[in-house]
Amino acid sequence: MPRSPASRALAPKVRTKKRPGALILLAVVALGIFALDQISKYLVVSRLTEGDIVRVLGDVLQMHFVRNPGAAFSMAAGMTWIFSIIAVAVVVLIVWFAGRIRSLAWSVVFGLLLGGVLGNLTDRLLREPSFGLGHVIDFISTPWLIPAIYNVADMAIVSSMIIFMYLTIRGIGLDGRRTDGSDSSESTPTQIAP
């Protein structure tokens, strides 16, 4: 039986608490990662010669300066422009989607992803050999862990994916609530009378 307009007006509405801090946190994380990535790349390019290897902690952590024309592990080296287009699309989607995020944890996920994508996209757009085809600066090497050379942006992107999987497995939505109906401690619903 349909409810009358008067009973609908008197019924309490459940809304999730607004989190303006979530958007601010996303922006701060993204800007922090972007700045750290670009400053570290500037220092590497200005102080090392391409191919140099500096042992920071023996074979555990090394700085190995390379210019990567492709994706991870230098795959698809001839398709740099495709990665540039994909990166621009990811940035646009995150910016468009950011207003829906109420969870601080999801803000960190998208902030790490945005900062990392912007860091590598900046290399592809502004570094040699040309606009959109620039080589990404990689310099962090941990040969005992993975046979790859990477950068701060790459670490941020991988970290965002790990946290993404954790939040997804836990069933935590963008509003901080669990999708199984129970609330996460991060965002609890508030009863708001009309």
C-alpha cells in the first residue's frame, strides 16, 4: 500500500555524513605524490648519467637511472602515445568521480593513483624525445624483490591498487559503508528529519 505524502514527510531519512575532508585528502595526497615524483626525477636527471648505478644499500636498494619508453618492464616501447592517452583518460575520470567519494581510505586510493598517473604522464608529455612520446624516468631498483626499475609514481600506483583490492575485499564502498549493509567505522549514517 502506498504511503501518504504526510507519512512520507514525517518518516526520517537516512543520509551518509558529508566528508569534505575526503576531497581535500585526495588532492593533498595526489599533489604530494606528484611533487615527490617530479623532484626525485629532477635530482636523478641532474646528478646522474643515464645507465649509472648507485648502491644505496648494497644489492637491496640501488639507484639505476634509465629512460623507459614503454610501460612496466619497458613493454610496448613503441606505444608510448597510447599510454599518454590512457593516462589522460584516467586523470579525467578521477577528477570527474572525486566528488562522490566520502571515505578517507578511498580518497587515499584515488589520490595515490592520480598523483602517480600525473607523474608519469608529465614525463610522457614533456620529456624527450617529443610531446606525448617522452620517456619516463625510472631509477629505483630492488633486484632481490622484482627485476624492474621503477619510480615514485609507479610505487604510488601499485600502492593504490593494493589498497583498492583490500577495500574491495572488505566490501567498503566509496561512502565508507560496508556493502553488506553494516557500517564501517569511517562513516556512519545520521538520522536527519525532513
